[in-house]
Amino acid sequence: MTMSSAIRGALIALAAFAGLSTAHADEGTVSLVIYKGGWIIGGSGGHGVLNFHGRKYPLTTGGLDYGLVFGGSKTILRGRVRNINSPSDVAGVYGAAGAGLAVGAGARAIVLTNQKGAVLELSGQQVGLMANADLSGLAITLK
């Protein structure tokens, strides 16, 4: 059975368009400092920097946690952000469910995705007294 040239052309164009849309996605590096505290309901806030195409873009972070949250901590995270076309793609809401315990200093690693498809792969150190088993959201905005 042969495929009509119109359908074949449409499929080739669709495949090329799909390839182009992902081919332009880029990556950068991110560093964040996040302060977190709470009792049942917690909050977080902080700042950071996105390095993208040789330029630095200041970031702010904020979020809420709900579940078992107790204590306070400071977390310093560094890593990369993938699947972005411009610095504004980093801005958005990232959600996570997790559990952790930090007494003194501990390691932390997390992978998050926002509604624009940006993927943050971060790791670093958490310092403080913090116990959590919660649902949390982190909003990142460009300053």
C-alpha cells in the first residue's frame, strides 16, 4: 500500500517541526539559597542566580509547605536547568512531595519541573533542624 504524497509530506513536516522545537531548547546553571521554616504549615523564601548564555539573571524564590513540617533550615543548591529557550522559562511554579530530616548539616538533591517544561536538577547542603514529610511548592521569579 502506498501513502499519498500529501500525507507523506504532512508527516515529514510534522516530524521536522517536532525536531526543531526540541532542538532549540538550551540549558543554563542555577544557584539558589532557600530559607525554610514552619510548624505544620511552613514557608520558604530565598534568592539565586541563573547563568544563561554568558549572562547572569537574579532570581527570587518563595513557597509553601503543608504536612509534617517542623523546624528551620538554610539550603544552598547548585545545578543546571534544562529545556529552556529563554531566561523567563525558568520562572514558574515547581511542585514536589517529599520527606527529609536535617540535624546540623545534610546533603540534598532534587529534580523539579515547572509548567513550561523547564527541568531543575539541583544538589547541595541543608543546614539547620528540619523534619518534613510534606507537599511543597516553590515559585521562582526573575527579578
